[in-house]
Amino acid sequence: MGDPRGELTKALGVEMTHPGPCGKLGPGRCKRFSAFIDEGEIKSFNIAEDIGVAEGEDPAGDSFPEVSCVDKMKEDLGELI
């Protein structure tokens, strides 16, 4: 799904504002995340940022992107069923 104006990104609170990634990629980028939404209700929401490091050291979630990948979502779905 596209979000060319960043409306969903902002509404979900996943807009990347850290100067490091924004300086390289430009403003209006989305953080790395995964979400399972059922009938308009967010059932699972995972953001890959600052996991295992001090706050602000990994704003793009490069150190541990697995939290937003398919295996984590499958785990979340197993807990929901």
C-alpha cells in the first residue's frame, strides 16, 4: 500500500524524524514496522527501532529488523488465534 503524502505514516506515529536517516534519505520517511490490522482494528504492531541499544542510536531499526519481519508476525498471529 502506498502512502505518498505520509498521511498514514503520521497517523500511526511512525514518521522517521531522526536527523541521521533523514539527512541521507530526506524527510517524510517511514520507520520500519509491521502491523496486522483486522476489520480496522490493530491487532499487532511492531516497530524496529532502538532495540538492544540506547534510545536514538538505531532510529532506522537496522540493528534488529527482525522485529518487523514475517517470522515475528507469524509469532504474533499464533498468539492471537
